[in-house]
Amino acid sequence: MRIALRVNGATHEVEVAPGDTLLTVLRDTLDLTGTKYGCGEGQCGACTVLADGQPLKSCQPKASQLQGRAITTIEGLERQGRLHPVQAAFLEHEAFQCGYCTSGMIMAGVALLNATPHPTADAIVAAMDKNRNVCRCGTYPRIAAALQDAAHANP
């Protein structure tokens, strides 16, 4: 079936099979490979994107269910060659090791800061726990520090 997906501000007409997940379409059809396949069960957060500004594990919903929603991937965060403040803070704090979880962590962090521009350290930890973003390398302290710095960079 043919569907229209609005991804990173552009509408894409794509052909999808009924079982194609949003993650499959992003990676295999639109070539947006920053969003990672982790567990395939919505448990690790590596595939997190934003749907209408809210974090969404893209490995679970069918692409056809996301028609009409604004999808943002890691590739859609930079503006005019400038990294999003969360991306810049992740680099500054080296808030990654293997990097596999990084795009999902950043997307969840962006959603958090959009909803709560100046969260406490405890609120950052609680939000990331609630969203179930897993870093197998254990860089959680650097991730939390990066999100705190990005929050301070928000006007």
C-alpha cells in the first residue's frame, strides 16, 4: 500500500507492506539510518524517534499508523548546519561509548527538554527510566550531565 509519512518536515510517499514498522521504513526506504534497531520489542530505546514531539519506539508501530503525524529522527534535529543543543551536549560530555543507544537517548532527551525545559537531575533520571532508554555501556552519568547542560543552554 502507498502511504504518506511526514518525516523531518518533508512528506514522503512510500510503498509499504502491511507489516512494515516505522523503523523499517525509516531505515530501508528513506535511508535514515541514524535510528537504530536494538531489541525489536520496544524495550531498549535505540529506535526512539519523536512523533508529534513525543518519544516513540519506532520498532513497534506499523508505518501506516503514523500517517498524519510529524515524525522527527536524529537526522532532523540540526538546523542550518548547527547541532541541536542536546546533540552538542552529548558530544561535549562524551555521553556515549559504543554509540548504539545515542540517537535514541538524544531523541528522548529532546522530548524531555521540550516538555520540561529545566528539569532537575532527578527528573532527568526518572524521565529516561520511564522511556526505557538502555545504555549497555553504562554512560548514564555522562548522559544525565549532557542533558543538564543542554537544559541550561535552553533560553
